[in-house]
Amino acid sequence: MRVLGLKMPLIKPGDDLPAMILKASEQVGGLKDGDIVILASSAVATAQDRLRKLASIRPSKRAKLLARRCGLRPEFVELALREADQVLGTSKLAVLTLKDGRLCANAGIDSSNAPPGQVVLMPTKPNRTAREILQALKQHVNARLGVIIADSHIQPLRLGTVGQAVGVAGIEPAVDCRGELDLFGKPLRITFRALADQLASAAQVVMGEAAEQVPAVVVRGVSVAFTERAKTSPKIAPKRCIYMNSLKLAGLLKRGKAKQ
């Protein structure tokens, strides 16, 4: 497997991302059959004009309260409240939220790689956007391709960010390994491979997090299942999540002890 970074000009609102990808792909010999294009979510969101000026945001009382708890600007917290589907709590410099079925900090809003005084929100409808980018690329390239929109994500009890697929098109994002045999002939019972997330993490090694100016990566030579419509989703309901269930149980036990 090869992970090939694409240097691109600074992306601006309204830019034609597929055209920019096709031009940049000349650096790696053009797009080829089996290639997967991975895009930074901030680049996609910027092209969608998902930038917001903090000075134009009027924070609510709730935003001001949470801002005092976590040390963020009230305007930033207000945007997080507007973008989040649910607020779960706060910690230093973060509001823990649910956004589009993902557990993430600050509803995915980022001040890095945004112009001074502005922040970049998450892309609008990332799965649909990934499909639109894929369709635009395939108008010029007669090949099996995949598109992943990747965002930085923090794993529980781990230092630093890894990649996470927030939008996927053209490939199966998760591989069901249940029933396969391990080294000792025992069948796997619950294992799925988060293939799209694994590829997003591999891409972020090349993309970086700062001024690398590599918002896109071509992954070449990896075995994936190409499909017009994926059968699986990398997202699961909170009731199926080991972290969410365990934290909920811990909260119930704590409240129970407090009542005794």
C-alpha cells in the first residue's frame, strides 16, 4: 500500500475541489483504478464556505456558562452548541458533543487551518458530499475509485489525534470479520474492521495537522470492496457502543451510591 500526498494551493470558499484533485493527482501519475482519495474535512468545509467569523456570533447565557467551565471563547462555544446534536459535558478547552452520530469535541469545529478570527465547521452532509466528489472524479477517470472525507479524532484515554472517516463513497467502510477463523481456528464473534477509519489515519500521517498544505491523499494498492452503495456504516447507535454504555452505567452507579 502506498500513501501519496497531494500538494494543493490554499483552498478558498467556492473552489472546485474535484478539479483541484484531478490537477494535483498529476503529481502521482493521475488517478488509477483502485485508488482511494482521502480529503481533509477542513478542506471540504472551506470549499463549502463553512467558515464563520467569531466576532459575528452572539453567545447565549448557556454558552457563557460552559465557556467559563472549559476555558474557550463564548462565541466558539455558542457555535458548538448550535452545531451539536447533543452536549454531553465539558473538559479543559473542549465541549464533548454528539454530532451526526459521532462522539467528538466541540461538534467538530476547528480554529486551526482557518483564517485569523474565524473557525471552520464540519462539512455539510459529508456522505453526500463524498458521493458528489466521487461522481465528479469519475466523469474524467474511467476507474474504480473511492472517496473518504477524514477528520481528526481523539480516542478515549489516548494522547493525540487519529483519523476518522466522516464521509465515505465508493467503498465499504467497515469489514465484517465475524465467522472468520483466528490463528488457532477459533471463529471471530464480534470483530469488524473499521477500514475507512484505518485509511483515514494512514492518510493523516502524510497530511499532518499544521501548515503541510497536503489536504488530499491518494491511497494506492490497498484491497477494498468497491461498491455503488455501501451495505455497512461505520456509525453505531449509542446503545451499542461499549464506551457510551459503560459511562452510562458508571453514572447510574455513582448516583445510586449518592442516594444511600
